[in-house]
Amino acid sequence: MRTYAITIKPQSSFGTPLKGDTIFGQFCWQAAEDPEILNGGIDRWIKVYHERPFAVFSSAWPQFEYDNRWFYAVRRPELPSFMLGDPEGVTSCEERLARRKENKAKKWLLVAEDLKPEISWNKLVNDRELSKRVTEFFSKEERRRLNLSLEKQGIAIQAEQQHNTINRLTMTTGKGMFAPYVMNNTWYLPGMELVIFVAIDEEACSIEQVEKGLERIGEWGFGRDASTGLGRFSLGGTDEISWPGLADGAALLSLSPCVPEPGRFQEMFFAPFTRFGRHGAQILHKGKPFKNPVIMADEGAVFIPKTNDISALPYIGQAVTGISKAMPEAVAQGYSLVLPFKMPS
């Protein structure tokens, strides 16, 4: 498989997080609507997805230039704090306790463009520190448009949006299903760029076909409330990258939610994430729009393979089947691209 980094530029707020399994699902819908996106059609590749995934998408991560180098900000590894050691300058138990809250807020890991993570406290930053680095090279126009309060809070802010349904008999809102309600949307900093990593099987599709599918998703909207203007983005540049090899015994950092293969790992550190999926397009009208819940290991999970694991693939995980009563052949992306790293000593 060949791996690429695709830059996307948010053009609106988002109602649904840009997680890898959701990106995969929307890409599959594009392939179902347009047979030219996957060679041989979506049905052919879904049948073999459990043993030969045609595409594995990461979640979308911030990318920025800092100190004449490009960096990606990914989720902090789900390792216990004691495994990271003490930050520089901390020598006593009193100092360690005093900085515990500060250290917990450092939820971003900065990874250089060579994609070789270094797990140490000086590579971890909080929302404000990341926002400061991201905005350092913004143009004057982007800085003028920038809401300073948003910059202080981080690279993204949750904003409430009012919703309501009108009762056509009374032409007003009311109680029950007609009661007004609030939904949270995510706004990114103006001018900010995100990156999606993808590994593709070139027999199934080329990078141009993947770009075509993503471009259409960005034009029509990603996720919830796309019909009202949410989830819009445009594509930036695309670069083929050399994915770091998975060394024997190395720890692996996941870049999207996944379902790890049973029996492959000797240790796992992760936060559980439950995906409550829903069908789109024509399946919505079959009376069973909701999928079965899937419990996954969220982004930032750390997996330590057994010593005899010598896989050269850039991803781990498995396809998830049996998730839909309306479409029995449906699958979910239980795979995740992973970055190998050395566990802190």
C-alpha cells in the first residue's frame, strides 16, 4: 500500500468530528454513487475488506509550520503519566503534584514531518500552546479575521447553535418534538489547515480517485447538518509520504478509532470510544437508519505487539461487520494507521 498526506482547509463549522472511520464511511458513499471512484465498484472491494482494505483513513489532525519545520499535532498517547517520567526541572514530589493539573492539560503530541514521534514532556502541548504555534505564521489578513478569544482557547471552539422544528398546525414551536434545542458545532481557527493520512491499495483506486471523493465530500458537507452548510472544506496539497517501518517490539500509536485484532498485542493502553453509527442516503428511508453500536479504541491508543510480530503494514485492526440490519453487507473501518515509537524508559 502507498501512503499519502492530504491537506484539507475548513470552510465552515463542523457538526461531526473528522474521525477516520466516519471519513471512510462517507468516502464509501461517494464510491457507491460514482462507480469511477473505485475500480470495479464498491461491492467488489467491500466483500474483501476484512482481509484487504482498499483504503485506511486517519482522523484529521492540525498541521503547521514552526521554526522552519512542518509539524503535525496528534492526540497524546493514552499512557499513564508516570510512564512519561517527570517534566524537565521537576525534582520533588511537591513540584510533581503542583504541576499535575498543568500536565493533564497537555493533550497534544507534536510530531515532526518524518512521522517519528518522541514521547517526552517537551513534545506535549496544551490547547493554548498549540494555538500560539499554529497562528505564528498566519498572514496579516488571517490575523485580522482571527477572533483573539478563540486563539486563547485553542485551535477549535465549541459554539452553540439553536435548532427548532415548526408545528405546521400552529406555525410555532411547542413541546415535545417541537421544543427548541441546542447543538454544539466546532469552529477551527481561520486559515488553519488539517491533514488526513490515507493508505490505499492502488489496484482499487489511485490517489486522484481518493481526492475526487474527498473533494465532493467537502463540497456537499461532512457529517451532521451538512444540508444547512456545516462540514464544508476544500482540498490543499497532496504528498506521498514514506511511512515509518514497524520495528519488532515497537509501540504503536493509533491515528483513528480502531478495533485491534485479538491476540496480537501483549499490552494495550486506550480510551474506549462508542460509535453510534447511522446510515445515509437512500437507506434512511428503509425504516432502520441506525447501526448497531461499536466499541472502539479511540485515537491516541498505544499498542505493544508481541515480540514475534513482524508485520510491515502501516495499519492495525480489523473490519467490523454485522453493524446494520438494513444493509447486512455494511462494514465499518476498524483499521487505523499507526506510528511506531519507542516507549519512554
